[in-house]
Amino acid sequence: MEFAVNVPTSVGGSSDSEYAMLPMADSISWPDQRDFGVEMERLGFDGLSVPDHLMTGNGSTTECLTTVTGLAGETEDVYLYPKTINNPLRHPPLLAKTAATVDNISGGRLKLGMGAGWKEDEAVAYGYDWPNAPDRLREMEETVRLMKRFWTEDEVTYDGEYVSVKDAICKPHPVQDPHPPIMIGGGGEEFTLRIAAQVADSWNYWGGVELIEHKLDVLADHCETYGTDYDAIEKSWFARCVIRETEKEVEELLERVPRFREENLGENENHLVGTPEEVAAEIDRYADLGVEEVVVEFVDFPGTDGASLFADEVLPEFA
């Protein structure tokens, strides 16, 4: 199993905001992101994931692909994981060019997460149109298919429903052959999982074991419909992590982030909360479903106590 660590691009905000889940950070800065990412690689994690938003938390938000590129220059081996690109915010041919360049800069370490977006307010604030969800998803699917052509063909002419290009060249191609792996993020059963079955190298979602099991059954059904290989798609789970050596220390940290107490979780929500033994046991439940990657966000960012404990006592259980 592989483990990627989320490098936040924003913190703070209202008490009910998902960006208020990092109580040890009251601001975001590149030095903190850089130092944290470098330490995650040193600790032995496999990848660094970076969210894609424009204005979240307390308002200070670093741009995803720029942050990923900065981390590429500061690290050597971890894969670099934009998770998850908000497709409506990027012109597909330019995204293809940007991703190919990042893959070259990083020596072939890009893993590109793709999504149709959900945060309408930031898109509207930045002057983007915000189509309905089915249109955003269809455009994302077209983007993924077009990017694969850009990354593997010498010259591309294409006239699609959402984008057209003529005699377009995207060189140098990515280092990875035939292209960087593409993750599709989301749990929509009619559109997202259908798209993942057709074009994804990896699929990522959050939630409890029962929910993930159900979504994987739906993904398998779509793969059967389209004649694609379900086993070839990596299954990935995202969770936030509250980890300490003892139950007492876990309780003390939960006092800082009470929304992670079981009674405060939303329906189908699940995270990694507890001692190393408890956290490893919870991951085992997902591994039994076929989950091959866990993307984890440590709530004590920019501190590294949680990540260090996880690296010392949880990672070896899945080596």
C-alpha cells in the first residue's frame, strides 16, 4: 500500500469550515509547506498531495500547480499529486501543457488528480462560469481524453463539445510513458464512476468502509459495462488523521478538533483517529476492500508529530 500526505494550501476560516480542521496553523506559508513536504519525504511517505482551490480558509490560499512545482524542486523521490484539479478552472490544452512540464521538471513524478469541482463561490468570484454538475463532468471526461492525446501524439487537431484545437503541439511530452497516471476523484455513481471506469488509472474518495465498498461495487459494474479492467484501477481513500501514542494524548488532541469525535461525524464520514494500533487496524479494513493508496491529512500541520508517529509505527505494518 502507498501513503500520500496532504500538504494544505489554506488554513483557518469559520468554525464550521473544513479548513478549520488544522488547529495548529493560523496562516499558510510556502516555508511551512516546503519544510513539511521535505520532512514527509524524509519520513518515508510515498507521495505529496496538494488541493486545488483559489480562496478557502481564512482567504490565504496557494495555487495548486505552482505549489506542486515548488515541491518538485525541494524533493527527490515522492510522487507529486495535485488532488484534485478543479477542471472548470483550467483550459484543457493548457492543463495538458502544464502537467507535461511538471512531469519533466520532477523527473517523472506527477500523478494528476482530476475532478469536476464543487466550490462554486470561488469560481464565480474569479469570473468563471459554473455549469451544472453533469456538464462539468462531461467536460472533465473530454479534458482527460484530450490530455492523453496531447501527451502521446506529435500534433493534435480536435473539435469537441467543450474544446477545440488545431495543429496543437504539446512537447516535450511527459517523462512517464505513456503518460502520468490520472486519478478521478468523486463518488457520483451515474457520471463520475462511469468516467473513472473508462479513463482512470486511479480512483479516490472519502467515507466509511461500507460506503467505499458500495462505490467499488458500482465502479466494478461500470468496468464490466465498458469492458475495462477493474483490477487495473488503483483504489484510493482520503482521510484526516488524529494520531497520538496513547489514548490520553488522542483525547487531548481531540479537544482541539472536536469535530473528529465519532458523535460529530457526518453520515458515512470516517477518519483515522486513535493510537497507532487503532489507526493501522482501521486502514486494514480498507485494505481488505482492495484499497491500495491512502491519502492522509494530519490535523497537527505544520507540526510533524502525528506524521512522525504514523511513519514509525503505522507505515511498517503495510510495507
